[in-house]
Amino acid sequence: MSGSLFLAVGSLNREAPYFQGARGEGLTIYSLDEDTFEVKRLASTGSIDNPTFLSVDPGTATIYANSEVFGWHEGTVSAYRFKDGEIVYLNKQPTLGSISAHNTISRDGHFLLVANYAMGSGGPDQSLAVLPILADGRLGAPCGSAAHPGAAGHVPDRQERSHAHCVVETPQGGAFLVADLGLDEIILYRLTAKGVPQRISCVKLPAGAGPRHIAQHANGRFVYVSNELDSTVSFIERSGDALSLVQTLPTAPRDIETYGADIHLSPDGRFLYCSNRGHDSIACFAVDQETGRLNPRGHMPSGGRTPRNFAVTPDGRLMLVANQNEDCIVIFTRDQETGTLRDTGRRIEINNPVCVKAFRL
């Protein structure tokens, strides 16, 4: 099956106060024919609790999956390998903080970085944890971490403390951006050779924005942030270690209750997409390739309720939208000249999908 497109999907299988139901399988692998949209379910495991975010190393078919479980003082991150049509468990490690929300593999393949959203207090209570990736793909015990003290407080029930929501590496490598919903900040880190994060700089977003996820242009200068609490998108310009807020635009109409979620650029960097939970849509923006500024291009219904996460396929032809409360992943085609999405009418039926990653082996 070399060259095929594979999908790694995380689905909810454990209840939490902020999730509507938990009827999912855990971790599931599919194959997708990009021309016919035929989907085959290849393997699944329920041996992991609430894998709400996944990263995939396509070179080794290793999947790193966070477990986001309400009430645990520490989340966990598990390593699995997709091999010979089966999902093989490797090991797991604690994440040094509660509600592990996001992870990313460093470009050199040496480390996995985990963002802990955190609720309440107790335990190690670290916002960012760094774990070494061993030669066989297993994870070592955390080798570095960082806490984010303080609180923005603009939205009292959501910004009562730090809530790190994602971590991504810059395109040039070696530096990492963390979105903290509770602080209204994007924070820049570098790692030492031993995997210890060192804080370099930060930028404040509009009060009460609640930064959630980050997308970056390949040029490394343009950084885009999906803001959950006010359903906006912010454009930040990066120059070396300096971060500057340039533009903030709404991603959904102001007259309905909705929350920003995921964000991705098209592979060519010409279009930016943001998902809205409540409005249940995908917002499209054209990206000015000289200035990085965004120009709104409208909305497309997400094909279901609560589009928590989505993926653009590596060649940019398709978008896969995981609608958490519609129990399906919707397959869209994408016009690469205009950025427009078209619902193919094809669905991957799966309960409570919350993360989908497209990869080739």
C-alpha cells in the first residue's frame, strides 16, 4: 500500500463535562483513495483514553496520541506504530500537567512537545512538557518543561489561569510557538540540546481572544492563530525572535454563539481555513503573499455539528473535517485556484471524531 493516503483518527471514548457524549473507538486507521473517495477501515484500538490530538511520523508510521481525561492531575501521551495492518502499542509517558491538549514532533525527530491545557491545580502543573523520542520510537520520561504563571481574566470562567492549547515548531526549526488561551499570549521558546525549553519572547493578542491553534506560512514570517473565545483569527508577523500582532478578523458572524477551533493553511500558503463550532462552518481567507494580511472569502458549512478539527491532504486537493457531534468526517474537494470547498457527499462514519491526520508512508 506504499504511496496510499492514510488517515489516523482520534475519537472520544471517555466522558468529560465539556464533551457531548463519548461513543468513539479511540484510535483508528483508514486508507483513502483520493480519486474515488473510497475509504477502508484498516485497524482500531480502544487501549487509549480520549486521544484528542495526534501527531504522526510518516517515516516510521509512529503515532503519538495525547490522552485528555478530566480529573487526572497528569495526562499521558502514548506511542503506537501502524505495522502490517495493525496498531502496535509501544509505550506511554506522563505529560507533567492535566488535560494534555496538543503535541508536535520536532523536525529533527528527537523530541515530542506536549501542551497541557490544565484545569484546577495540583500535580506537576506544567504548561509545556518535552519528551525524548527514543531510537525505536518509544517515548522517554520528560526531560524538560515550563509553567505559565498568571491569568488574563478577561473571560472569567475560561481565563482564570494559564491554558496552553497548542505547540508548533517554526518552519526553520529549533524554535517553538505555544498558544496560551488563558493568558491571551503566543510564547516563543527554543530548546537546548538536552530538550529544556527556554522562553525567548511573547506577544499579546486582543483581550479575551483565547488563542487555541496556530498555522504558519512556509516563509516563517507569517503566523496565524485561531482564537477560540471570540471566534477570530489573528495574523502575527515574526522577525527573528520578535513577534508583532498585525491583524485580527472575525471567522464567523457575531450574532450567534460560536467558538473558534482548528486552523490550517493550504500547502501553497495561498489560503487559510478556520473551523467554527456553533456556526459549524469553515471560514476561508486569501493570504497576501507579500504582506501576509488576510482577505475574507466567506464560509462553507462543515457538513455537521462541532467541527473540532480538520486536515488538508498533502497535495491540497481534499479537506477532511471531523465533526465531533455529528459522528462523521466529511470529505471536501478544494479548488486550488480559488480556495473554494465542495462537499463531495462522502462521509466517514465514526462516533465523536476529534482529530484527523492525513499521511503517506
